[in-house]
Amino acid sequence: MKKDIFCFAAFVTVAIGCFDPAIDFAQEKLPTYLQDRGAGIPSSLFGTYIHRGELLIYPFFEHARDNNREYQPAKLGYGLNQDFRGKYRDSRGLIFIAYGLTDWLALEFEAASIKVTFEKSSNDASATPAKIDESGLGDIEGQLRARLMRESDRRPEVFGFLEITAPSHKHKVLIGDPEWDFKPGLGVVRGFSWGTLTLRTTVEYTRDDAALNLGETSIEYLKRLSPAWRVNFGIEGGEAGGPDEWELISGMQWRMTNFACLKFDNALGIVSKATDWTPQIGVVFSFPVLRQ
């Protein structure tokens, strides 16, 4: 993991070194409701949109800290069906790739390398080890993103998506997931002179009760402060099983060149079951593979 962090830092340094203050960041002549985001399709990343013929590559690093992570020893394979709170840490190096097939359809791919440390509660008398360390390839995820209705002066934009996560590490209790996951979702975007609002939600199948439930839901705000700077804020949570994992998210984007954007996001848990703190930093590279 230290090697991954070093490589990432070197990667960001090279990108920043490419900064040319003479580059013109002038915005296209767009309607007021598109000034914050442009005409792209909303991606799964806060404040990031995919244009037709555009290839996005986003290497980034993420760290999570949670001092009261809820768990059940039975779900870790140690018998006791009782809730406890333990200490959780994870570090991830991730790569996100997206491509705009048309002006209404885009594809995404994301993979992660992850290292997790978990320490059980001092009140847990089960056979759960005092400390569990796991590492390896994390989730491998793909998404299909589609614009269903284009925004106009009188109506918002509507988009849909399908998230597919492949099974991995079937015998690991912290980073493993033995099943395929399919999560369809729907979102609405509306731009105003004071910023852009996005509401999105997913539908998830909960295996414990064999039922469909509303999954992860978010309300997001995006504002372009200048041709080079944008900020975003949001609230996200409510995974299947109960609305008890909400986070407050803030972020900023600095367009260093016409093809590279430094992106930083920070998530703070606002309820006890949410992860306490999750910072994320990386560089979004944009390549115009095809522009018509």
C-alpha cells in the first residue's frame, strides 16, 4: 500500500507540473442551466459528467476511518448473533474509467486495491479474532449510464443507470462478496443560476429478507465558481436495510489544464452507523477520443 501511495503521489506531481496558466478555460456558450456542468451525462462521481466521445481516466486514493463500526460475529463466521461496535480502517487505490458512447449513453468501469484492518469490541466474547487484516483486489464494478430526458428551460434532466458488481474474495469476511450485485437507479438534475441540484437513488435486493428496497440515495449541489474551480456538496446514505448510514460530502475541483482536473472529496458520517471520515483525492484526465 505504501508503494501505491508513492506512485499516486508521483502521478499527481507530474500532472500538476503540466499546469500552464496561459491555457484558456473559457466556457462554451451554454444555457444558464448548463453553466455549472456542461452538456455531459451525469457519472457516478459527484460533480463529474461524461461527454460524447470523451474518455475519462481517474486514478485516486481513498481512506476510511470508523471507530464504532457495527458488526455481528455471526456474519463474520463466528457464531454470535449480536451487534457490537469495533474499530475499522481501510485504504484503497482505485482507477475509474468512463467513456461517452453517444450524447445520451455512457459506460463506466471501476476497480480497487484495498487493505482493511478491523479490531473487535472489548465487549465481544465470541471467537472473533481481536484483529483482522485483509488485503487484495477490491470491488470490480461497471455501470451503464443513460440520459432519458434532456433538460430544457421548463423541465429537468432525467437519467437512469445500472450498476453491476462482480463477486470477489468469496472466503474473505471483510473485503469479500460472493454474489453478483445488480443495482438499477434513477436520477433528476436541474440547473439554476445559483447552482445545480441532483437527486438520485438506487434499488437494492436485500438478501437477509429477500426483498427489494430503496438503496443508496443522494442529494447533491454543484456550483462553478470560475472557469477553473467548481465546488460540490451533498448528503448521501440510506442503503438497503435502513436509513442509518448518512454522510455529509463536500468537494472541490481545480482544472489545472484542459485535460487534467485535481479532484478532492471529503465525507463525514452524520449518524452513528455511518463511517466517521472518508477523504478522497485524485486527478481526472479527460481525452477527446471522438468529438463531433
